[in-house]
Amino acid sequence: MAASGGGHGILEKLGDFTAEPRVLIIAAMGIVVGTGGVVAAWALLRLIAFGTSLAYWGHFGGVGAAPAHLPVWTIAVPAVGGLAIGLMARYGSEKIRGHGIPEALEAIVLGGSRMGLKVAILKPISSAISIGTGGPFGAEGPIIMTGGAIGSLFAQFFALTNMERKTLLVAGACAGMTAIFGTPVAAMLLAIELLLFELKPRSFLPVAAACITAALERNCLLTPAPLFPFIGGVTVNPIHGIGWVGLGLATGFGSALLTITVYAAEDWFMRRKLHWMWWPALGGLLVGLGGLVDPRALGVGYPDIAQMLTGGLVGLSALRLMVVKAVIWSVALGSGTSGGVLAPLLIIGGGLGAVLAPWLPAAAPGFWAVLGMAAMMGGTMRAPLTATLFAVELTGNHEVLLPVITACMASYAVTVLVMRRSILTEKLARRGHHITREYSIDSASLARVREIMATPVETLSAATSVGDAIAFFLAPSHRHRSYPVVDEEQRLVGLVSRADILDWIGAQTPPTGCLAEILAKTATPSASPSETISAVAVRMMVRRAPRIPVVDPETRKLVGMISRGDLIKLRWKEFEAETVREAHFKRKRKQKEQNIGHKERWMFNTEREN
């Protein structure tokens, strides 16, 4: 920046958070979107009940479950529903296929948080057809997709940023989940652990507003929470703690097996010489066969969850339901039909807990089913905090908090270490999109320019003539593409680059005089030693400046230079923090040799990639 320019552009506002008053406007929009999520959830549940009544009872009542005993002809019911979904997907929108959460993630990460009207209309209809005709799914995945579409469509009526649209999309999705299950806190945590890809007030406050709104309005339209009460007590001692961990580990491996099974089924369908439109109908045939083995495996299965929590579903009965549900759900989901994952995970996990209960420490009826449900959800979705609070809110029993989070963390540890992708992100990975779910504070927002700037700095005098400057750059001794120009008191006057020299040489009337006179007409971006690296990096990109001077903001004296290459130093510090191990009291020489080896391998890999 020239001496007459002053300042560094827009001042960086440092603080704990970056939220601005505009977050209140987005939060108000979140309230509207929350209401839309509740209405969508109410409509979806009614459509499911209508579809079930029509498909299995032959009337237009509101029965929400298939009969306890099914005739053979009902094998065709899920297949017909699958055929209808295939047609809707092919000629309507392919985004209605699957359980909805990967599609929501794709819209957030890759689609600018824009979802179309077709998705908002066709997703609940297709899900209602799928579940109503016996599909072994839950309503939460479709409502997440539908609520997200409502939030996205609402946002597109206003001039909003991509981040603000994402916030309203997630607000609608989480409001829908709140409306279905009555779990507002778990829905907020789902936003953090899965959908928002950040934890900032600018996004979390509007999502919270939507979830709270949905929780308040839910009691007027749907069943008041808790949805599945559990009144049993909890025993807390080391023996039971071992049981909590053991069940969590078992559900962790079960989660991994479920994920493998789902995508193995998808691979099987992909190898068939058959258009994907027909896959849901083919998968529906197996669903129909499963219904003959155990009719309880069809549909959302909420009555089965309630029975598990009262201890009324145990032993071989629980085992049969768990196995049949797991098989037909995996095949149906792999076929690309429309439906959710959460309710099936609850049933499968609850069934595992009920089956293993006789070999675990004695507890209240249904206790181990509660832990199995939460741990299966936490491990499969890799959202242990969401699963923990979900179980607490779903049952209304806060005493299960410690056992549930123990089991969820054990399950989470297994799936994180055993599987590279979750059931929610594997589909995106197969489409060539990488998503990381490890969130951390951006080190560039913490580190300061003084930590990576180059100093001392080679400079040119402000009294240098244009001719001498041209001669300097033409000489083989100069090393940099640009040099800061300073006056006698080392105050920054400007920056002269090789490109400037070439322009002067090629000009019809080359400039004359000293550098100070020429640079006085030009503003040069600069940085302060106390600024964050992220702010300066953005400035460098906006101004297309590969190298900018660092000056003292009070005296304007040059104190250093920062280049794009210097930004790599920050990444190196992160690498060292994560890989260099030190014991400060022993074996320092051996560890030093190991750390040198780490550095050499990192440099070799970096050079090979470049």
C-alpha cells in the first residue's frame, strides 16, 4: 500500500465468534421453516397410514400397520410399491431414491444448498408409497430430505448467501426430525455432527430456533413426547459398565455388517442387466417374502420398538424380527427405493440388545434394548452424541444417559476404526465425492502473521530511479519477483515487481523519476503482524497478490514479508503437532531420530505429489 493509502482495507474483527446481527433474521426464517417441517411431518405420517390402510386393509382408514398374519398374495404388495417408486424416480426426480440423508449432504456440500420443488413433493409421496406398501423403513430419512427441501425452497425466495441457504436447509431437515420423534436436542446435535459441517452461532442459532418451534408445535398436531417411554431404573456399577461397553462393541460390529450388507446389495443390483427403475420392484419381492416370515418387519415398526422397551419382545421372537428386518431392509435400501434408516436401526439394535440380555447383567425389562437401539444408531450413523440424546428424549428417562453414551462411544469406536465410510457417506464416495466429518478449529484463524512472515526483508530505496530499478531487475543477482520500497525511515512506500519492470520497458513513454513518485499513485495491499493468517490469505487472493509486505500499523515501518509459500509453513506446523511425539524425560535421542524420519517421509511424499 502506498504511504498515502493508510490502513489494511476492512479491519478484521477478532473475537470468540463471528456472528453478526443478521443471524437474528436467519433465525426468524428458521422459525418459519420449522413450522413447514412440522406440517410436512404430519402430512408424511398421514400418507403412510393411508398407504398402509389401502394396501393391506383395503380401505381408506388410518391404520398404520400391516395385519399380524399375511396371505401369500401380499408378497406382491411391496413389489408394486417399488415399481411405482421406480417410475417416479425415472420420470420425476432421481433424487427421491435412497434414504434421503446422502442426498441432503450432497445438496449441502456440492449443490449450493439448492433443492428443487420436485424433491419436496415427490420425496414424501414416494416414501409414503414405499413404507405404506410394507417397505421396512422409517419416516425420518424422507422427512429430513423433505424438510430440507422446504428450507431450501424458502431460502431461494430471498437474496441469501450459500451458507445462509445451507442453514435454512438444515433447519428444515432437523425440524422434520423433531416433529417425527419429539427430539429437538438430538436434532440439533444431528445438525452439528452430520449436516452443518461447522459449529458456529450463525448456523446453530437458526437451526435451534427451527427445532424448538417444531417441538412446541408438534404437541398440537402429533403425539406428545416422549414417543417410546421407558420407566425402568438403571444400575450403575463396574459390572454393569462392562456390560454397557460389551453391548456397544457388539452393536459396533453389527453396524459395520449392516453397512457392508446394504452396499453389497446395491452392488448386486448394479451387476444386473436391468434398468435401475426396476430395482425397487425386484427388491420389493424379497420384502414381501420377509413379511410372510415375520409381518412385524414390514413398515416403520414403531409398535415393535415400544414392545421392546417394555420387555415384551425377547428371545427367539426378537431374534427373528432382528434378522428379517436387517435382511429385507438392506436389500430394499440397496435397490434404491425410498425410505429412512433410523427406525430400522432402532429395531435391529433393540433386537440385538433384547437377544443378548440374558447374557448381560440383570437390569430392568427393556434396558438393554434401549442401549442396543442407541448404540446401533450412534455407530451406523457415526453420530454418538445425537444417538445418546435421542435415546434420552425418546424414552423420557434421563437415568439412561451414562449407560447409553458408554455404549454409543464403544460402538462409535468400532465403526470409526473398522470402516472408512459410514452408511450415510459411502454413497457419496461412490459418486466420487469425498466428505470428511472431522471438525476442528481452523489454525489459520488462530495463528498470526508474525509467526510465519519472512524477516529481514530485502528492500529498494524510495529514491531509486526507474532506470536503476530496471537495471536491478535485469541483473542476475536479484532473487525475488517483487521488492518492497521504503523511505529513509524504513516506512513502506509501495511494492515494485518484475511485472512492473516489464511494463515500464515496453511502454512507449517509459516513466521517469524515482520510485516514490511512481508508487504514490498506486495502493499496495499490506498486512499487520497481529492479523490472522486467514484474513491475510483472503486479502492476497482478492488482490491477486502472491507476496505482500507486513508493516507496523502505527509507524508504517516495514517489519516483514509474507508470500503464498509462507502459508505452507502453517500446514507444516499442523503436521508436526500431529506426528512428532516427545517424551520429555527419557529416550529423547531415539525419538529425535524417529521424528526426523517422519519429516523426511512427509517431504518425500509432498515432492512426489507436486
